Amino acid sequence: MKSLLFKNRSMVALWLILAITFVITGIVDSYFFSIPSIGITLQLAAPLGLLAAAQTIVMLTGGIDLSLAMIATGAAYIVSVKSNEGLSTALLYALLFCIVIGAVNGIAIGLFGVNPLIMTLSMGAILIGVFTVGVSTFLRGSSRMPDILVTLSSGLIIDPITWPLVIWIIVGGLVHLSLTRTGFGRVIYSIGDNAKAARLAGIKVWHVQVAAYISCAILGGFAGIMLGGQSGAVAISLANSYLLPSVAAVVIGGTSIMGGMGSYSGSVMGALILSVLSYLLATLNSSEAFKQLVYGGIVLALAWVYSSISERK
Amino acid sequence: MRISIREQMWNIAILGLVVVLTFWRGNQLPIFGSYEIKTILLGIVPIALLAMGQSLIIIGGGINLAIGAEAILINCITAKYSEGTSFITSLKWAIIGILIAALIGATTGWIISKSGIADIVVTLATSFVLIGLALFVQPGPGGGVNIDFAQTFSGKGDSFIAPLLVLFLPILLIWLPLQRSRIGISFYAIGSSKDAAFLSGVNVSRTRILLYAFGGIFAGLCGVALTAITQAASPFAVISNTATLNSVAAAVLGGVSLAGGVGGLFGPALASLVLYYIPTIMLGYGIDPAYSQIIQGALTVLVVLIGGLLRARNKR
């Protein structure tokens, strides 16, 4: 009962923070309260929400994926280049890429005990190298996204509902359900909470870790394709600026970086808060220096507020 | 303090690798004299200083993903205010820069201790703040430094003595005394086990503040070295991210365990030579330097993997 109360209290705090940033943004820019601009904010929040889902899964196991941005970029890049061979082939290639990279991450971390931070940082560096080389050799081709994916990533259904929002709700809902209602979700929480106890209880910990990193990579690929569709063409730096926000959204949403504690619903709130915040910073028309400064400062402040609330349970 | 043999074995292995790579690189060049040695040293000084700072923090059980941003900020501050000034003013700003870096480090450590948020999260966030500050000080490439001051750091003409000193003086003057002092030992203590250290009477939060402050001093030295070598400020987030990545890779290659409490600063300094040689040698063959990122990443993973397997075997 106490944990339920605590959970509600932190959710209330997140709603409050979201409401405050929402109102402040509305005061600064009165256009923000219109239906189209809310639609755009939600549309831009969708890829971040998917990346946060990916990050939530691995962070619940006690890991982290710092190669996520490059996985996302890579998947988008593969789709854009291979789209001349047909859309389904292109998507298949991208899926295969995500599975392979996720599996390599998961096996190295789960089976060989490589520190997740080092593994995924290095994987990010390796992927940057591979794609930098690939652009001029084995992955030469058009970097334009196929039209159908552009529509699915930024098309409007009825204001303010956009296709990416619908996709986010469906995929995010599946992630939420599988984390809360299935055996997969339960083992993810249990190995994050105490890997040794989980092993003694008969869970094959490394299987779970491999599955977690593969799901993470696939979700990242989804997000990358969506980002590519939103910008129309894919560059090698496509998802780079989303790496910190993906971690920040999860942390603000109350998922412990040590694993075992947190929820995807929290991460969704985190993603929404950060999206409203970047809208605010964009409308302030300030210098890049100021934006970076405020963004970093607010992420830190929110994480701090959150951790002090959860300490007072 | 007891020095484990395996730790030294690792340093010797890295030293062997460095010697092999040096000969390899030497063969690529038509002449391999004092000037070439100077070029190599100037290339590794910033990486090595940053790697030492990162290693120190990792030894103390933390990690600083903002260390590259810290160095870039100091680079911007010193290059902005030393442009067209006298030797003394440049030196003054270099010292101020290092003090600012120590202060930033201490603040980071204080936030981590006070808030209870994980090091990774705090430093990811501060990296944004610090790059923002760097852009604030110096919105684009520019700045400069007194030429005599630059040459004191980077050496006059062909002489490689100055960069060699810049590389080894911090180890001799900061690390060796520190390692033997109470503070240094308490760094290892909180790195091995915070609870055990606390129960033995170590003030964990104060030690962590000092830990990040010393890491900051190395980052500040790196920033000043960048100013002296490039004689300009380059406020780019890409540079700071690559630098941070390299510092972690060098720490790991240099035998510092990410679990904390194990390793020294000499290994990482040597390992940064390896990280410098890989792209340089590849460029010498006309290979796209992007490949070197692949090799460097794979090498880092491999080292951690082997380290992990060795530890698992020793436990059995």
C-alpha cells in the first residue's frame, strides 16, 4: 500500500511539472495553446517517447544503451538507402540490423559481463565508423525517406492527432503492457532488482538481457525511422541530439539507473515534459549557448527534485 | 601501498604495444627525429591529461561524462582572455582556468553526493551546461594566446622536452604524492566500497568532492594544453564528446577497472598513445580514419571482455 501511495505521489509530481512547463510555455508563446501547435509538440514527442521506451527496458535491467542514437540513425539510413529494393525489403534489412546490434550488445553484456556503459559507448563509436565508411562504399545511395514513411512519421489524421502519435500510443502501449502484465516484464524487473536472486530463482539472466537489448534496439530503430521520416532525409547525425534526452526522460520519469524500479508511464511523462521544454526553448529564440545551458540545468534540477521526492517516502 | 603484480603486467603489456606501434609509425615516416617525436607528443598530451582525470574519477568509483566539456570550457576561457596578452597574463589565465576546472569538478561531486543521482546522469546533464557555458564565452572558433607561453608548453623549434614535461609533470607532481596521501587512499577506498569506506571513518561525500575536483584539475590542464598547442578556442560539442569517449577508452585500456578501486594513472597515459597511434598509422596508409573508430571501439570492448574473463577465472 505504501509503495502504491509513493508511486501515486511521484506521478502527481510529474503531472505537476508537466502542467507548470505547459503553462509557462503558453504564457511565453500564446500560440502554443492552439490545436496545431499541440499536435506538432506531440508529433515531435513521439520519437523521443519511443527512444525512452527502449532506454526504459534496458535501464530496468540495470543497464543503459548509449549506442541507441546510432542504432536509430543506422536503421533510418538503411531504410532510406535500401528503399529502391522495395519498402518491405528495406524495413527487413533495418530490422535485421537492429536485431544483430542488439544481440551483440546483449551477449557481450549478459554473457561476457562487459560493463553496459563501455559496451554501448564503444558500440556507438563502432557504428559511427561503420556508417561513415558505409556512406561512400557499401551503403551508397539516396538518403531520402520513402514517401509512405514520411506520411507515417509526420502525417496528420485530424488535428491534433498525427500518425506518429498513433504509432507511439500503440507501440508504447504494447511496451507498457509487456512490462506490467507479462512474464517478460516481471523477469526484467527481477534481474534489475537483484540479478543473483533472479539467477537462483532459475531465471537465465543473460537470455533476458539479450532479449532486453534486442527489444531496445528494435524500438530505437522504430524511432530512428520516424525521425528520418520527419526530417525527410537521413544524415549521419540524425538521432545524435536525442541520446541525452532519451536517458533524461527515463530518469525524470523515476526509473532508477540501477534497475528494478520504475515504469514506462513515468518515462512517457518525462518525454512529454522534455518536449514541451524544447518547444519553450525554441520559442525563446535564444542563442544555442543559452539553450544547452538551460536544457542541461533543467534536466538536472528535475532529476534532483524527483529523487528528493522519492527519498521522502 | 601494495602494488599488485598483475596490474604492473598490464602496464608492461601496454608499454610493449606502444613500443611496437612507435616503430611501426617510425617506419612510415621518412625521417624519425626530434620533430616527429614532438608532433606525436603534442598529439597525445590533451588525450593523456583527460584520460588521467577520467581514470582518477573511475578509480574513485565515479565516471565523468562531462570531462571533455570541462576541458573545452577551460580551452575557451583561457584562449579568449589570453589573446594578444603578455606571458604573465596568459599564465595567470591558465592558473585561473585550472582553478575554475577544479571548482566545476568540486561542484559536480557535491551535486552527486547531495542529490544521490547516479554519476552518469548528473555528468550527462552537466556536459550540456558546460558546453553551453563554453559557447557563451566563445560563440565560435577564435581566441589566442601569448606565443612565448604557447612555446613554453609546446616547445621551441624541434625540442620535444617541453611537451614531455607537460605529460609527466602532472603524474610526478600531482598523482604520485596524491596516491601516497590519505586523500589518495580514501579515493581507492570509496572506489572499492562506499559502505566499507564509510564504516572505516572515511567522509564519503567530502572525498567524492575532492575526487571530482582533482579530476577537474586534469581536465583544466587539458584545456590549457589545448589552448597552448592549438593557440585557439574550439567550442564544439563533437570534440568534447569524442574526447570524453577517448578518455574512458584510455582509462579502460590502461587497466582501470570500471568497478572502481583498481588501477593507476600511468597505464591510461600510455594507453592514450595507443589511441593516438591507431588513426595516425591508418592515415599513413591512406585508410579512411573512420575505420580507426571501429578498431578503437572493438579494442576497448575486447580489453574489458578479457579483463572480465580473467577476473572470473581468478575467482574460481
